Amino acid sequence: MKRGTRYTKGAGNAALYLRARDDGSFWNFTTLAWVGSESADTKKLLTEYADASATESYYSVTFTPPTGGPWNVDIVEVSTGDVIGMGDTDEAIAAVKSDSAAILGHTGTTGVAVATASKTGYTLATTEGYKKNTAYPNFAFFMRDAVDHLSGKTGLTAITIQRLLDSGAFQNCVNSGTTTEKGSGTYTFNVAAADFNGDTVTLKFSATGADSTIMHIKLNP
């Protein structure tokens, strides 16, 4: 599988990696198996295209994905450990059925228009991710230790979960405080439909002894 992404990164270069998660486990890109903790083999570095600028870059990554699904994908900044992009996916998303026009090898500066006569032979199968006003069970998130700001914080039992819908204000989620620990700093909670009832949602996870985690999600209609 080859995936591409665009990242507005601010001044300077940025190193990013991809990780795949499933219910507290991490995909090992070397052994092609789910494992219980993160390591160098669970982090797949992204390749920056040559036409990148100081403020915006295109990245690609090639890897053998897990079978089945859905499973979660994070794009993480190496230097800070910050999750800058995430989604819910399965093997069908961005799976290339045919790439005879070599679209995925594109390195131009204007992007790729798939539905044009000159870009034939490209078939993309997709499934929807997070949907507006639709409950989502077992939403996974990661909490970092407030001491070293890097390692996963385990043993959290009182995590406050808030959401901001569109341009509103932060409010507690319906199931705030009700989480399940999965290990290595990963937790899950069940998102109620009311907490996804907007075009965009910003989720904030806070707990004593851990850095706050903030995620911004564009919801599908």
C-alpha cells in the first residue's frame, strides 16, 4: 500500500512517521504482526517529495498493511511526538487497484487531478471514517507522561474528555471519564452521536500526571 499526504509544517523541515493502531496494539512493519508496544519497527518514516517548500510538503509512504479492519492510522511528528493527522481506515482505503499512469509517483508542484483524460488507469476504493451525528465505539487516543513528555502514561483512571463542535465552546463529552486502558499510554472511550454532531470536532483529553492530547477531526456527512 502506498499513501500520500500533504502537511503544512511552518518554517523548516519536518520528519514524520506513520503508525497503525488497533485496540491498543501497534502494527510492526518488519514482522507484519500486531504487537503490544511501540518500537522503531512500528514507526514508518514518510518520504518528503523533492518539490517541498519551507512551509508545505507532500509526503508518501509505502507499507504492507494489516488485513481486515477497520484500524487507526496516525501521522506523528518525530521531534515532538505530536499526532498531526489521524484517521480510521481499513485495507480498502487508498488501496491502489491499478496505477498504470504512475500517478502515485507524481512529484510535480500542482497536485494530481485523478478524473482527467491524461490520468487514466487509477482506481481508488474508499470507505467512510468518522461520520457526523453518529456514535463511534472504542475511539483510541494516546496520553503522554507529563514528566518526560514522551513516554505513554499508564494507570490514568480519571480522564476528562471534552469536545468543541465547529465554532462552539468546549463541553464535556457524554462519556467523559469513562475510559478503558489498553496499555502503553493508549486508552479508548465510546463517542456518543451528540459529540460528533458537527462538521468538525476538536477533542481534548486531560488528566493529572499527563500532557493534554488534542485532536481535530473533519466529520463526514
